[in-house]
Amino acid sequence: MSNPVAAIGARALYFVEETGRLAVFAAHVGGAALRRPLRLQRFLDEVFYLGVLSLIIICVCGVAVGAVLGLQGYNTLERFGATDSLGTVVGLSLIRELGPVLTALLTTGRAGSATTAEIGTMVATEQLDGLRMMSIDPMHYVVMPKALAMIFVMPLLSALFIVCGIAGGYLVGVYWGVDPGSYLTGLESSITFRDDVVGSFIKALCFGVLVGLIATYRGFTSAPTSQGVSAATTTTVVEASVAILVFDYFITALWGV
Amino acid sequence: MKRNQTRDVAVGLFVLAGFAAIAYLSLQLGGLKIPADETISVFADFDEIGGLRPRAPVVISGVQVGQVDRIDLSDDYRARVFLALDAALELPVDTSASIVTSGVLGDRYVSMQLGGDDRYLEDGDEIEFVESAVILERLIGKLIHDANLDSEE
């Protein structure tokens, strides 16, 4: 590391290489998804682990975020005597931004890290090699169902998060004296299907792809040691979180959602 | 291999709840209609629309009967506002449309006053009688101008 310029160059090259490897990995996962058998049971198991077991954290956080939005929004809007707009504030911020992003970050911590650790442990204990010995492609049996399940559950979790958040904002707002009817009317009149709901869905889907691919890729390529597995898990959380926030900006900038 | 029945039920419930949430967001909050409501499209040319935007409500006596579909500039540089109205309504052709504001600084919407003609508006028709939006700043500016003239006399 005597030459800092060389260090920067090496970093940049490493980043490009990793992105390329991730893209090749994604193509392999996509190819595996097209091959028979469908591995439907494996897929459903993963939906259970990634989706159903994330439900509690998603719903609790959704209500909490909606409640704090309701409180902050109420205090700010009250200065202008515009507390009737609380539904608009809570609904739009949840649907367009907070719902998909926070769901993806929570799911990364809750399910993405577990996915990496599980696959990494399988690498370390040579279970994937065992599958290969039985001529079962681990890409097809282990990786593909996990990645697809992540892509599948993300929009569902995001929608549930948003609904819980709207309910949380409703509870706080109505407690502080916002008219329930104007809260709901504010939601209905400001949220449009084509711009807001579809955009939110696209965001959640993109984040599902990112988290699913990064988590499985990091697990699959983790070093076969306990240190390697822990490093891979950390990398998943860091990379997925950064990727979510960076992609969030570009999705918003390019498609205006 | 025996499947874990409880787990499959949990997955099923989760998927149903997720789709119910998406349906609530799309249909109830997003205003998506399946099948789409029968509407007719009429247009009206205004000199000034103020802050009127697409999806603003169209009301008769305060009851919403449609919404602003889109807003273009007509050939003679007036604002052409396309309204999507409930097809079941029978509106006389001399019905008038005005752009009003809810409250002093609230959102703009279109209010319609029924006419007395026995012919009814049909899809693609123009509403001839219009009343443009009142711009508060211009009104105040005019008031101050008049007051200045008075004091000079």
C-alpha cells in the first residue's frame, strides 16, 4: 500500500470485478429458475422462513414508523392549522419512500443475513459439495429458491408495512384530534394508482432482487471457514443496505416515484 | 416426505394478507377501478385555471361526479380541461363549469351548475359556459391599484 493511487485503482478494479461476478451469478440463478423441476416445495419453505417469520418485525416497525410520522406530521402541520393534511403526509411518505426502503433494510437484517449465513455454513461444512456428489446442482436446489422467495416476499412485506404504517398514523392522528374522515380522504385523494402504488411496487421488487442476489451470492462465495462465513454475513448487510439506498435514489430520479 | 401442514397454511395466510394489502393500496387508496367506471369525456376552455391539476374533483352541488382527466393548451392558447364524468348523469348542454377553491388557499376543483336545456351533453362535447379561476394575488393587486387611484383624486 505504498502507492495510494494504486490502492484506489485496485479498489475500483475489485468493485468492477465483483459487479461482473454478481451479474454472472444472477444469470445463473435466472437460468436455474427456468430449469425443471420447479422446486416448488423448497420455494414455499423459503417463503415461510423469509416472509412469514419477518411478519412480526415488519408489522411492529410499520406501526411504529407510521405513529412517529403521524406525531411529527401533526406537530408540524398544527403550526399552519393544516392537520387535515396528515393523511396525505403519512400516506405519501410511506408509499413512495419509507415503505419499500425500510422493509428492504429490515428484511436485509432479518432474512438476508440469515440466508448468507446458512449458505455460507453449507459451504464451510461441504454440504454443497455433498449435493454435487449426488449430482444435485446446489445453484438449483439451494440458491434459486432462496433468491426467488426473496423477490416474491419483498413487495408483499412492503405492502403490509405501508398498511400497518397508515394504521399507526391513523391511531396517533385521531388520538391527537385529527378528524378520522379527513385523514382517510386525504389518503384517497392524494395517492394515485399509476404513480404512487405502481412505483412503490417497482421499488420493492427491485430491492427484493438486490437483497436476494447479494445475500445468496455472498453466502455462495464465502470462504469455507467460520471467519469467512461471518465476514460474508457482514458484507451482505453492508452491501445490500448501501445498494438499496443508492438504487432508491436512482429509481426515484429516473421514474419519479 | 410428509409436509409440515401448519407451515403451508402460514405461507398461504401470509400470501393472502400480502395480496390483500396490495389490493387495499391499489383499489381503496389508489383509486384503481376494476372494471373501470363508465365515463364520458367533455372539455371546457378556460382563460385561467389557477392551480387546477389532473385528478382534481368535479362536483355538482358539492357532490363529486367525476374528475379532471388532463389539461392541455388549446389552439387559441387557452387552457383546455378534459373532464371525465359519470356516464349515468344527464347534464343539459348549457351546463356551466367554474374553477373554485376549497377555502381561501385550498385545492382547486371544478364546480358545475346545471342548465335548463333539454338536450344532454355527450362524449366529446364542449362545455361552452365557463368561469375561470380567481387569482387572489391579482385581485389584491387590482384592489391596491384602485385604492391608489382613489387617493390621488
